[in-house]
Amino acid sequence: MRFPENDRPSPNFSPAPAHEGLGVCFHHSVMSFDETIAHMLRAESAVSYHVLIAPDGARSRLVPDERIAWHAGASVFHGRPRCNDFLLGVSFAGDTRAAPLTGEQIASALDWLAPRWARRGWSPAWMTDHRQIAPGRKDDLHPAEWTRLHGAIVARFAAVV
């Protein structure tokens, strides 16, 4: 399944060269898809994701994979600080504490991951959510939704590397 993707370049990224891209940090935006896009396009928001996924699965690419999006803030994963430097940021429009991810959002995330998975040598161990890399500071994704998403990732990609 292929979901439509458009480019909506955010000014909120570091113009550093390609980073390691060791994995992905998943978020929810709390806002609607259109509200999130508008927020990400304002320089004063100082926040961005690599891609935002709408409830119907449509995606907007805000920052190219080769650049550092400002999505994680103060964070640590696998003992490494500054998660923006080595994790791509994917956000689902909406609030997973108020409503579950749609099937289309999960399918679109898997579709987005697919061409990157083997090329980057990713494993399920390098997939995380904002709640886990910034405990006490962030609460996304809802734990049940993270479990559901991670299970879908494992089912789709565990044998691919």
C-alpha cells in the first residue's frame, strides 16, 4: 500500500550533513494534521518532524532524512544523548491519549519505514517513542498505542535486515 506524500519544508532543522539515522522516534502532535503543518512551518515554533502522518495515512515530509529535525529535545536513547542527532522523527497527527492511531496511520508508518529499513540496517530495538527517550517530560505515544505500533513494526520487519 502506498500513501500520498507531499513536501512541506519546515525551516526548523539543523543544516548539518547527513546524520547516522540509527532509528526512529515516534510522536503524536496533539493537534490536527493541518494545525500541525501550520505550526511546523513557523520558524518561531522551533520544532519539526521528518514526516507527519494524517489519520487517513497521507504524509507530509517536513525535513529531509539527511537533515536533523528538531523533534526530540532533551533526550537519551541507548545511553546516547541528543536523540535528534541520530533518530528520525515521525509524528502522527492527533493525540494518542485521546484517540487510538488509525489503521491507516500505522500502515502509512510501515510504508514510510519500508524503503529505509534494510538500507539503514534498522532493527526493532532502534524504534522508540518520545515518552521513552524523555521520561517525565513527554507522554507520547500512549503506552497501548506504542505497544500496538511496535508490534506492527516487529511483525513487518523483524526478519528484514
